[in-house]
Amino acid sequence: MNIAIGGFFHESNTFNPIITSADEFVVFEKNEIFENRKSYLIAKGIIEYFEEKPEYTLFPLVFAKAVPNGEIDESFYKHLKDKFFKYVDDSPKIDAFVLALHGSMRVKNIGSAESDLLKSIHSKYPGIPVFCGMDMHATITEDMLRYATAFVGFKTAPHLDAYETGYQAAQMADIALSTKTPLCMGYARIRSLIAGEKSETDCEPMKSLISELIKMEEEEDVCSASFFLGFPWADAIENGVTALVVTKNNQEKANRYAHYLADKFIKNKDKFSFSSPSYPPEKALILALQDKYKPVFVSDSGDNPTAGSTADNTTMIHLLSAELQSLTYGKRILVAGIYDPVAVKQCLERMNHSLILSIGGKFDTMYCTPVELKVIPVLWVKDFGLFNSDLILLETKEFDLILTSKHIGFTNVDMFKALELDYLMYDVIVVKLGYLTEDFKEIAAKSYMALTQGCTDEVLSRLTYSTHYDLI
């Protein structure tokens, strides 16, 4: 049997003015997908499940991924979609699609990319089943439910089970194809939006809610059970939480279990809270700077690029270089970082020389302004990471600052190692994140979350939505 695999993975923040273009994406086509599977773990799970099944032949199409950002450029999305369907047409007759999707990818002038893609697949290849592994923060639309056969989502936040989710999506396809068993998808919607940092799966009540999913999936006729939390930083009418269950040929059970999960969520919604101490940015920095432990991490949560913010908000560097400057004396402070390709270019022309730079505030013009700093660019790393970003390490009087030429995440110590930083010796490390990644949790002596205002504001009531939601 022939399986087409592909997918697009992007979390699109409608409060971010940046239009995400081709330059922001890494795209793998056809056999490149096999060669680069480690870069796309849902795809890796799909591929490696079917590699154990000689009765299946995989036909790779297109995989595209980018760091969360603003909405996708319409023409680029259409280009990806055209390639996707060209490669399908070039393949033998397909028996099923198994896709790695985010679920909250949005395209300028189109809306939900997943809705558009699944509807087009149904139109071009009616009757061919579609199975999808998706992010926990997928936004489930009516068209997605109408045109797909089965979904399964991540069960961890921070997301550590992308591989397992892809593997499970492939497993559902195998069950449906090899046993000729119809799969039934039941769902229940909850008109709530929840900040991602209130839904860590190691903390209650999410920990217990995920246990309910795992318990359900232990039943022989339940293929998957998922909470799709929606994406709070997208102003989309279809947004919200969805409980979803897939069973083997038992629609009544799928519906009943989905409503049971939704009821559980609603009963617990007043228990959701931030898992780490969370304060206005000035207080979070004061507490960190006065602490005796090191390194103390401070998350600049309102400007988290891994949730689609601009990554150039200057609130934290403004505080450190102005109002809180006196508290920085005698402290080693690292700020990771600011996305500013213009400043990077200026630094490359004056490496190891003192200069005055206007930094940040070029994309986020609503919540901050550029900050002028006297800096010395002391180190340049070229083509860092999957997205080949330049990194510049700047020294200022108050702190060290990492600049990036690409819109990338600040998620692990690889960036620090590339810049040859003795990161354990810093007193305070400010990162553009919400909850800390596993990498940072391992080395943080202590952590605070700064509730900065920006495109990923954790205080959802400060954002302007066009639709009314119960904001958690």
C-alpha cells in the first residue's frame, strides 16, 4: 500500500505584524525528508513506523517548518501547496495521507492553512483517508473535522513527544488500512483560551487531564485521545479548546469520551495557573538581580518567538540599561536575545570596536521602542542552527546581549556553546521564552517569569480579540 507523507508546521501569531516569508522556512522535498528526519520529529515518527512495515511504500511530498511568527505569506503558501500536489500527482495511486501538521498555521487572506489543505486534498482525492499528528496547541476547525479521518496531538508541554505523536498517527493509518476498520472521531468544543504557560503537563490540573487521555488510550478500541488547546495568540473565530477522541468503529463512544474530557477540563479550569513565580517585568528582574543563586533565569514571556512573537521587544534591555542599572553592578547578566538583522549587519562592519547601536523595536512598534546602547561586538557565529542565523555577542556596560539575524528561538544551551559562553557563571540569564525548556530547567538555580507586554502577552485580557472567549 502507498502512503503519502508531508506537512506544514508553523504556529502563526496574528498579533505579530511580521508576514512570515519563504526566507523564514526550511523546506524539505521528496527524499530530502528522509535525510532530514531528525529536524522534524513528527515526520521521523511517521517514517520510522512505516519502515517497520514492509507492506507499505512511502511517497514523500513536502515538509516545511519555521519558527512561530506572524501569518504566512499567501503566495509562498500557495507555492508550497502546489508542490505538495504536484508530487502527489507524480506518485502511484495513494492509499492514505499521513501528515505532520501544527494545527494553528494561518495564511494571510486565507486563514487556517490546515483547513485549506485538508479541504483541497478531499476535493482532489475524494475517498482517500487522511491521518494527522499535530501540536497540542492546534486550533481545530469544522473543515479540519470534516475533511480528515483522524487526529492525534502532543501530550506534553513543553513538547517532548513529537516523535511518538507521529508514530501514533501512522499507527492509526495502519489500523484503518490493514484491518479495514472505520475510525470514528468524536469531539467537544470549549469556548476558552488558555495561556500556554498555564498548561504545563507536569503541573496540575493538566497533569491529571493528560492522565485521562492515557487511560483512555489503554482501551483496545480507542486509537487516540487528545486535548487540542488552541493557540491563544491568534485572533481567530474558530479558536478555543477541543477534546477529541478517535475509536475503532464506535462513534457513540468517541462522542461520549470527548464530552467526558471536555467536562473534566471545564471543572478544572479555575485551577490553571502559572507554574513558576510570575511578576511584572521590573519586579521579576529585581528579584533575580538580588538573588544569591546563579544562574537565575528570567523569561521575557510577552516576547516569546517560540510562540510567534517578534523577538525584538526591548522592555528588558531598557530596564537593565536605565531604571535598574544600579542593580546590575557586580552582576554578570546575559540577555538572549534580540532579533535585529540591521544591527547585526552594523556589528559585522565594526567587530571588536565600540559603537552606538539602536537595537530592537523595529517590528514590535506597539509595545516598545528601540533602545540606544553603547556596545562592543566581540564574537560572530555564522550559520547557526537549522535556520542558518548569524549570532553576534555584544558587551555593554550592564549586560551581554545576543543579536540574531534570523527570527529564531532561544531554547537551549547550543547557542551559548556556539558563542563559547561560560553560561553557568552568569548571575542572571534573560531568555525570550515562557516556561523554561528542559535544557534550561536543568541548569537554572531559580527562575521567574516576567509578564511583559508583547505579541505573546500571558495576560490574555490585555490583548484585543474580535471574538469573546472565556480567558483562562
